[in-house]
Amino acid sequence: MAKEVQPKIDEWEQNGCYDKAVFKRMGDLGFLGLSYPAGYGGQAADIKMSLVFWEELCRPGALGFPMSVMVHTDMASPSLARVGTPEQKERYLKAVCSGAKVMAIAITEPNHGSDVANIETRAVREGDYYRVNGRKMFITNSTRADVVNTVVRTGGAGYKGVSLLLIDADTPGLSVGGKLDKMGMWSSDTAEIVFEDCLVPGTNLLGKEGEGFYALMAGLERERLSACALSYMGAQIALEESIKYAKSRTQFGKSIIGHQVISHLIADMATEVEAGKRLAYHAASLYDSGIKCNKEVSMAKLFCTEMALRVINNAVQIHGGYGFVRGFAVERLYRDARLATIGAGTSQIMKQVIVREMGLR
Ligand SMILES: Cc1cc2nc3c(=O)[nH]c(=O)nc-3n(C[C@H](O)[C@H](O)[C@H](O)COP(=O)(O)OP(=O)(O)OC[C@H]3O[C@@H](n4cnc5c(N)ncnc54)[C@H](O)[C@@H]3O)c2cc1C
């Protein structure tokens, strides 16, 4: 990250996306298949290995590029590894691990975000193909992806009518809209994907018809833990930047860290980061032990993402006017971290899950 990503990150932020060649490079280094079986080019490691990887991805100080990698490794591909046929894994999972193909996941639609069970994109079986029509919104990696794991409706209303289709990005009828001009996460591309009479081979159905919702839900822990790492690392870097700045900035005859209000603010920030990280590692330990941890993962996701907003907000405050200026790390982190309470399940949805897991609804 320090040698090959850090020097490029500003350029990627300006361009609104990473350079695709970095995926191949990461694949060659063995980074992209940490959790996948060795037979497909992975390392079959535990989730704590992924936590460390996610943390290091964030080190260059921009959260967009890490998010794009996490989408590829831990949001778009887990259902392929879980329910894909041997042929699908041979064709797609190997390419995910090697970085030869970039993967996106298309769940969200213009009219359906949190309410995944009610998505409208239709896939109608016609002989050996599915005819797909619909629109997907806010899709990460969409302008770079080679394959899109697409959530479609093959059956009736509700979650039982939902299936997953692996759709090659060059399939006629699939088009990608212009990149969305976002508040933050600039080194990650986000766009709309439109399907107009897009014919997808029936062999690209992932899992069974009508079981797509379950396959998606089974991967949520990984997705949410990656959002935790993104958030506590954003906060950690903002904390480190704040300490550096507070030591070097002099006001009223002494460095501002010498003003107790500032040093105590830093103590609070450090405590919050530590608490978030420990919650995430605790949930990861449960996950690695095979213990049900939906509640703990949701608590960690809720806490880490909201905590990052508080901590980075304080980091901007410690930087004074400079914290508001482009080129200062905390300014970018402030914008980037804002997404985390929205993506991978909003804070409100996390609370719904926690309440449900507590048996209160
Ligand atoms: C930069 C970016 C990248 C993204 N990448 C992807 C991607 O790669 N693939 C993908 O499929 N999607 C992606 N998304 C979409 C993201 O997952 C959704 O934005 C998110 O799920 C929320 O959906 P929504 O925006 O439609 O908000 P809505 O679901 O409409 O929610 C709006 C508000 O209502 C609240 N709300 C909704 N339902 C309830 C409820 N039952 N109880 C209480 N409050 C509720 C929400 O918490 C929120 O505050 C991305 C979004 C962004 C901005």
C-alpha cells in the first residue's frame, strides 16, 4: 500500500476511480482471495486475516479505493464462493482471486435500497436464457467491472422471488450510466447500471431460483465487518493526524496539545477508536468460531460507523481552518467516512437487526 497505492491515491481521487491494473497486481500478490479455497487461488484464511488486509487497504488515507476492493472480495463474490457451481467458480472465482476480473454487486435500485426483498429488476426465463430488464443504482465498480452479481426477481413478490445472476459486463443490453459525482469516496466509481432486454445464459444463475435472498444474507457478516474496518481505520488515521498536528501547531505560546481541552479530546478519540476496533475483533472471533454473530456484527457496524463520524469531526476541529481545506487528510476522511452509516445496511437497519436478535420484535 505504501509503495504502490499511496503514490497514486491523489491521482485516483482526482480521476474519480482507481487504475484497474492494481487489481491484477493485488491478485498476483495473493491479496484478493484471502477467504477463498486454495483450489481457486485463495488462501482459506480466517476473517481476522481479512480484517488486517482491510485495515492496511485504508492506510493511504482514502477510503474509496479500499471500498472498491472490499466490494470485489467481500460483497460481490462471497455468494459465488458459497453457492456457485464448480464451473462458475472455475470461470469467475479464480478470476476474482487472480484479479483478472473485477466484480460488482448490483442490489440497490432507484426505488429500493434497504428494502432488498422488494427489488423490481425482472429476469424472465426464455429457453436457455434469462431476459433481464431493470435499473440498478449506486453500483460500486460499475465502470470497471467485468462481471456483475445482479439481484433479480425471477418469481413472485417478496424475498422468495429473488435470485442472483452473474452477468458479464459486456453482455448486450447492459449499459453503465455516467459516474455519479459524490461527496466522498472519489477513488471508487459509482454509477447506475441499466438492463434492457439483456439475455443472460441460464447457466449463470447463482444458486437456485428463489434462493438469492438467502445467499445474500449469508454474506452480510463479512460485508458489515469490512465496513467496520473501513470506519475505525478512517478514525484511527484521523486520530494520528490530529496528534501530529496538535503537537506542531502553536497557539497562545504553546503547542495546542498542551491545552488540556485538546489533549482530552484526543484521549476521547483514542478511546472510541479502540472500543470500535475491539467490538469488530470480538464479532470476528465469534464468526471464526462458527458462532451466530448477527447481533454482534450489527452492533460493531453501528458503533464503528457512527464513531468514525464523531472522531473525524473532532479531528477536523483540532485542525481548525486547515481541516476544512483540500489536501489535509482529515478533510478527505471526513467526506469519505460519511458513507459508512448508509452503505452495507444503514444505522437504522442495524438497530432493527439488533432489536430483532434481542427478541424484542
Ligand atoms: C457510494 C455508494 C456506493 C454504493 N455501492 C453499492 C453497491 O456496490 N451495490 C449496491 O447494490 N448498492 C450500493 N450502494 C447503495 C447502498 O447500499 C444504499 O444506499 C443503502 O442500502 C441505503 O439504501 P437507499 O439509499 O435507497 O436508502 P433508503 O433505504 O431509501 O433509506 C432512506 C432512509 O430511511 C431509513 N430507513 C429505511 N428503511 C427503514 C426502516 N425499516 N426503519 C427505519 N429506517 C429506515 C434509512 O435508514 C435511511 O435513513 C451504494 C451507495 C453509495 C452512496
